[in-house]
Amino acid sequence: FLHNEVPAGLRRLPGPKPLPIIGNVLELGSRPYLSLTEMAKRYGHVFQIQIGMRPVVVLSGNEMVRQALIKQGEDFAGRPDLYSFQFVNDGKSLAFSTDQAGVWRARRKLAMSALRSFSTLEGTSPEYSCMLEEHIRKEGDYLVKQLTDVMEADSSFDPFRHIVVSVANVICGMCFGRRYGHEDQELLGLVNLSDEFGKVVGSGNPVDFIPVLRFLPSVTMKKFRDINTRFTAFIQKIVSDHYNTYDKDNIRDITDSLIDHCEDRKLDENSNIQMSDEKIVGIVNDLFGAGFDTISTGLSWAVMYLVAHPEIQERLHQELKDKVGLDRSPVLSDKPNLPILEAFILEIFRHSSFLPFTIPHCTTKNTSLDGYFIPKDTCVFINQWQINHDPELWKEPSTFNPDRFLSADGTELKKLEGEKVMVFGMGKRRCIGELIARNEVYLFLAILVQRLHFHAVPGEPLDMTPEYGLTMKHKRCQLRATLRTRTTK
Ligand code: HEM
């Protein structure tokens, strides 16, 4: 077995003893971020478990993860060939596929540049500082209206159900130049079914590691395949409409800009990376998928925390009232003046750690970490939850306390503390949507807190238990909101 051969001078990885066939699956349990945090206390910040027959290295601790993903970034930049990943974006995903380093790098660069251009593009009127701000402010206004309409009709609402449509519309605007109504069944059917996606691709799903399980009937796996098929079909239809109406002199959105790149490349005799048009235009699938599920999960958690901590909700509203006022909408440039809101968002990221692990990594060559030998092609889990709850880094880590990110007088954000929170990964595979995500969570939340007061349905206790997955969601629930008084528009 690969791991039996340890080169001279290096040590064998510590870890729990695996059982035959299933390995350490039982110890992993249904909340692997907690069980692996416990194991790190026993075995250290780098250890090995076995899931089925496959060894998996687990990294924890800010320093160890930094060492692996930044200082030895190349060695840890791969993705493992996990069973479930082959269904994502038809096996051609930028985030989940085992693309060779050159192809992945070229696609990542293209994706970053497309995202950057279409978020920073000028808005349609000077009232908006950029296209991203325009999309979020318009969707934020629709969302406030939608929630008050639903409140009037049904006297409560499911926060995720509505937030996800608004967030999907922002990325739809940038990727496809269009938006959908809150009752659009095509979009709703797609975005409201994203739970199974996260459940299957979350780190440590036994189906990925124990081949025999693939042959057992599984409702979750069937739903997962269905979601991926529907997702790809939805995007393929939009992409083919774009091909039919493509005009080189009028690049409307990210899809057009990727098509344009394919056209340019055909003329470029020096281009040395071989990539199909499908792999280029398919990038839009990743951007759309990553762009709505993560942000809507984060925002939905934010609303839950507002309801769970009414005194913090009032402080946030007061801050908006003092710094922005109530007679204009908040904008991106207000962000530095709203430190309590920024601290609240950082504390949601830290406390919920709703992406408890990054997407699994894989070593690209034989390497070593902290004196331990790690062979090429080893699957690596990065435990972000552990870093965000490490008592070495945080005082009372299980307490929800945004003040930990504020100066003693509450007027300034402690930027260095904020940088310790890990939700976007780090190094070569770090999230490429981070800036957009941070701006989007901030601006949607500022708009919501300025205009609405959220509260629980009397008699219905708030359930903050996360459901494990790549993105952890709270259970679907009903909440209430009341419109705050406002002088003008
Ligand atoms: C990767 C977090 C929003 C696009 C990732 C990773 C994490 C993450 C943890 C994996 C890093 C790793 O494997 O080491 C988040 C969070 C978000 C968010 C918490 C929102 C709050 C977005 C948005 C987009 C995006 C808005 C695009 C529009 C991507 C892509 C990757 C990625 C394409 C794969 C990068 C690669 O494999 O090279 N994100 N993300 N994400 N994210 Fe995000």
C-alpha cells in the first residue's frame, strides 16, 4: 500500500486505526467537522484517516493550513478524482474536476477576469457605482417588497426560499444578462433544490470512497444526479441562445465574453493550452452554481442570527440610521462606515462556518508536511470549522459575539482579527468570488436591516442546527418581518 513506504528522514502520519473495508467511517459520523476537530486534539494538526480503503489527510490549525496551501501551494493544489465530482457540470467543472494544472490555471484566470469585468462594469446610470452594485440594489428592493407582500398574504415567510431567488438574479444578471421573477418555476425548481448538491459533495461522503455503495439505491444520489442534469440543461439552453444572438461588437455578459474568447483563440496561432469551447463556455456553469448557493446560504444564516440576537439587530439598524440615514439606500461605499455590520458578518462566517471544509484538495506530487510523508494523489481535507473555533485563536469560540472584531469603543473594525476567519479557503484554490461575495452579503444585509425588522413566529422556537454538507444550511423555517418607517423612497 502506497502509505507503507515512508522515505528516510520522514515520519509516518499519525491517526486512528482503520477497520477493514470501512476504515474510519464510523468515527467520522454525521458531523465530520466536529469529529475531525476532536481527532486533531489527539493526533495534531496533520493526521490521516481512512475512508473505505482510501487514505485521507486532514489539516487543521491556521499555521499548518497556511504552510500547506500557501508555502507549499503547488503540492496541495489538485482535486481528487471523487465519484460524485464526475457528475458536476458533466465532469467539466472548474472547481471540482481533476483538470491538469495548466488547463485549470488557464480556466481559473479566464473566470476571474470575466467576473472582474462584469462586476466592476459601469452601471446603467450614475446613481450606481458599478454593475454589481446596481444588480444588488435592484434585487434588494425587490426582496424587501417580496417579503412584505408575502407577510401580508401569509403572515410569515421561508427566508431561504426568497433570498435564493434574489441572489441568483445577481449572478444571472452578470452571467446571462437577465433576471427571473420570484415565482418563476424554472428558476425556483433549480435553486430551491440545491440542498442535495451540498450534501453529496461535502467532504467525507462515504459514496465517494467506498465503491460498493454506488450500486445501492439512494434517493439522495438520484436527486443529486437529477439536479446536475437539470442544471446543465438550464445553462445549455441559455448558452445556445447566446451563440445564436452573439455579436462581436456587443458583448452583453459573461457568457458572451467567454464565447468571444473561444472565437479569438481560434485566430490565435500561438495559443498553447488545448481547451475545448465547451470547457471555456462551461465556466459559466461554475460561476452561476458557486455564485448563488454560497451567498444565499450565508444571507439566510444572517437573517437567522438577526432573529436569534434582537439586541444586535437593533444595534445594526441604529448604525445604519446614524451613518446612512433612512431616506436613501445603502451603497457599497458606505461599508467602511459600518463597522458593526462588518463585524456581524465576520462573526456569522466564523461562528456558523457554513463551509466547514474547503472543497477537498489532492497532492500533485510526493511531499511532506511537518516532517510527515504525504504521497502524490492523496486526498486532503481542510477543516475550516476547526480554525474558526480554535481556542488558541479565539476567546470563547462557541459564543456568538461580533464585538470580538471591534475596538473597545466599538467604532473601529479590527482588520487583523477579521483575517483570521477562514471561509474562502486560501492559496492557489482560494475562492475567486470572494470580493463579490463579501460585497453582496454586506449590501443585501444593509438593505434588509435598514428597511425590515425580522422576528420569529411566536411559539416556534428558532432551530439553528446546521445540516452537514459542502455548504451547511439551517433547517427550512418560517419567520416574520415588519417594515420599518422611512421618510422617502
Ligand atoms: C471555491 C467559499 C462565493 C466561485 C471556493 C472554496 C471555498 C469557497 C471554501 C474552495 C476553496 C478550496 O478548495 O480551497 C465561498 C463562500 C462564498 C463563495 C463562503 C460566499 C459567501 C463564491 C462566488 C463565486 C465563487 C460568488 C463566483 C461567482 C468559486 C469558484 C471556486 C470557489 C469558481 C473554485 C476555485 C478553484 O477550484 O480553483 N469558494 N465562495 N464563490 N468559489 Fe467560492
